[in-house]
Amino acid sequence: MRLKEKYNKEVVPEMMKKFGYKNLMAVPKIEKIVVNTGFGKLIAGKTSEEQKKIYSLILDDLALICAQRPILTKAKKSIAGFKIREGMPIGAANTLRGRKMYDFLERVICIALPRFRDFRGIDMKSFDKEGNPTIAIKEHIVFPEVSPEKAKTIFGFEITVVTTAKTREEGIELLRLLGLPIKHG
């Protein structure tokens, strides 16, 4: 069953029963998924040609993983200690909504997370006060879209799932019912 169908058929009735919502529209839903990465250590001390090559590889891999081209994020101010100048590309971000968002979350739950070493579930510390988790992916090659043999640079990124939940408990319960493995305790 697809994630959107599961949300409509199983999660909404369960959430209405558990939290006592009177209206379908009051049930929290996933608003967007933000995928972001920083180039930092990968491009530090490299020439501008090497930097362009590295971040174009990262953008290509992120585009494969998210099925959408990410945007380059640029430094807002110069920091001499980190060898960063204002306007220099320092990361990439992708905001997924709608069908792409559900497809991506389904791939994260069913394919990427089970491929982690010693994965026992998402820690409760990963959730903010609204119940939105931020999941750190250490190696982007856990996604099947990226071939580990062809990957020249291995990078990590963060996935933040933004929900419309008002409390932490509602957000955690919504994601648990959708199938996100959450570590208890």
C-alpha cells in the first residue's frame, strides 16, 4: 500500500480515535520534507575548479535521490577561520512536497533506513517540540539510485520531515503510524 493511501485509510481514523479530533482536517499531516547537505570539509582547501567539480557531483547525486534538482545555498557572510567568503556555495537544499514527498519518505522508510548498520530506530532526541524529526544520513550511498562503485565522493545529509502537528506527541504518533521506525525510551 502506498504511503498516501495508508495515511488516508489507516492513519487518519487511528489519529481521530486516539486524539479525539472532530474534523478530518484537524488531523496532522506531512507538510514538506527538507533535504539539505553542507559541502564544508569536502571543498575546504581545494581550488575553485575542484570545488565546482565536487559540488556538481553532490548536486547530481542529490537530484537522483530526491527526484528533484536541489538549489545551491551560498554563504551569507565571510568567515576567515573556515576559509569561507560571502556568496561562496556552501551547501545544497531540496524541499519536497506532494507526490514526490510521499515517494521519498516511502523510500527512506522501506529502503534507506534498513540498509544502515546497527539501525535500531530513530532516536527520540531527533524530534523537535512540534514532533518533526531530523534524520541524519551519514552516507548517501544507502539509496539504491546511487551506485556505490560510481560514487566519487561520499557525503552525508539531513532529512527533516515537517508536519502540521501542534504537539510533539501528535507528530511522533503520526510518523509512527506511517511506519517510521522510532526507538522507544
